[in-house]
Amino acid sequence: MSGEGASSIFIIDENTGDIHATKRLDREEQAYYTLRAQALDRLTNKPVEPESEFVIKIQDINDNEPKFLDGPYTAGVPEMSPVGTSVVQVTATDADDPTYGNSARVVYSILQGQPYFSVEPKTGIIKTALPNMDREAKDQYLLVIQAKDMVGQNGGLSGTTSVTVTLTDVNDNPPRFPRRSYQYNVPESLPVASVVARIKAADADVGPNAEMEYKIVDGDGLGVFKISVDKDTQEGIITIQKELDFEAKTSYTLRIEAANIHVDPRFLSLGPFSDMTTVKIIVEDVDEPPVFTSRLYSMVVSEAAKIGTIIGTVAAHDPDASNSPVR
């Protein structure tokens, strides 16, 4: 006998022609062996027939478990997704013969991750199984998926992989001010463009879904104050636009609105995606210097005037409400 594996893997009984394997055979390493055999005259060692070629096919047994070559997996799916939304597809491969028996026919099942997720037995597609999963309540899930050959029957071999599923954010939370009203005290001497206060509406969403804008919608301080947003903190920053004067006005009231910039139409029923609060600004008195009645006085006196002669009078007053005496 000659050919691949002759003498090393296969031997032939020279008397009976029986062929024996000398080693354990693995179909997954080599499924076919092509050999040639010939009958020889024992005395002359000459062929008594032409050489014959034959093939030994290694018959498969179920000796390989399914393996997830791409695992472990990570995937994301938007929160509040409908039941049956596809998350990711996992695939297990089995080195056994797919054309013979059920040794390589794999069925998928979920061992950990219910009741939140499910897996299609034949395709390995993971889907959401519960409605209204809220990222703000729980944002990550660890799933364990099993693949079992022999179509999942008893005696089949199995392999597992993990899938980490992260719920991505959608804008399902409106901004809300923690308080209905705020009060801040501001000295009347504060320069124009100074920051008076920072207020913030709470939004449980993240990223663009938590971005908001603030505006003064009503009140008696519309022209005196303005509000802008801090892009990093999403706070509303109230600043002065005009000089304050305690003696002219001692307080201002502002009605301020915070509203999401990016609104998801699917969740408008949870809205409105805006909120209102009241900000009262108390102007504090500052002790101001006396003020002369005129910046320039013009007086005439004769060069012959005697010492002690009254030339004229200057006058100043205290601009504060207390109207303190001036010397």
C-alpha cells in the first residue's frame, strides 16, 4: 500500500489485505485519505494486477462544541425601544461536519438576561423583550448566550458567550426646575455684565438630549438683566445689562423658562419639555459718596475784599435713602 498516511497512519495486512488505522483519526484535521494498493506475487514480488486507488473517508462524530469566535460581544440599543427591536446577532461555529447528522446544527438560547432580552434559536439575533426599558433606571445589562449542537437535544455539546448591552439615551425626560422660585441679593454697585446668579433645570437625560436654552419671558427686569446658557454645565447665567440703583428700584422679578433644544416627537406626551421658575432679585443699598449739586461753580470776588468775606456757597447731598448729613 502507498499514498498519504501509508505506513504512518494506515497499515495493511499482507496476508489478508485488511487495512488498520494505527492512530486516532480526527476528521477536523483531515477528512479524506487517498491510498493505492496492489497485489504482488509473494515469490517473484511482481504485480499480479494493476494498482488500485481507493479513498478512506473519516466519518464524523460529535466531538467539537460550538464556539463564539467573535465573543464577548458589546452592543447598544436605544432606551424605550419597542419589544422585538434587534440588538445584535451572535454566531457560533462548530467544527463538526455540517453535512452529516446534527453534530454541527446549532440552537441558541439565553441563560442570563431574561426577561429583558431574548434570542432567536436559529439565527442568534438578540432582541428586546420588555417595553419601556429606562436608561435612567438601569443602563447596562450582561447577557449570557448558549449555543448547543445536536439541534439542542440531550447529549449535544454547548458553548457560551457574554453580551454586554448598553441602553443609549433618548430624550424622554423634560427639564424641571428643582424650585418654583429663587431669590438673590445684589449690591447696587455691581458692574454691568457681572453674573448675578446661576440657576439650573434638572434633566435626567445626557448629551444633546439634556441640552437646553433659557430665556426671560416676563417680569419687570426684561431690559435690566439677560440670561444665557453655560454649554458645559447647562446652567442659566443671569447677568446685569444696566446699572442698578437702589434709590430708583429696590427689587426685580423675572419669569424664566428652560426648554430642551432637541425634542423627540415620540415622547411629547410626557411633556411639555420646558419648565418655568420665578427669580426675584433684591437690590442692596451701598453707601455712596456725597454728590455736589454742580460739577463746576463759578464765583466772583473783588480783589479788595476783606478777609472773611463770603465769596459763595457750594452744596452737596447724600444720594442714599438715609440722606445722611454732609460736612
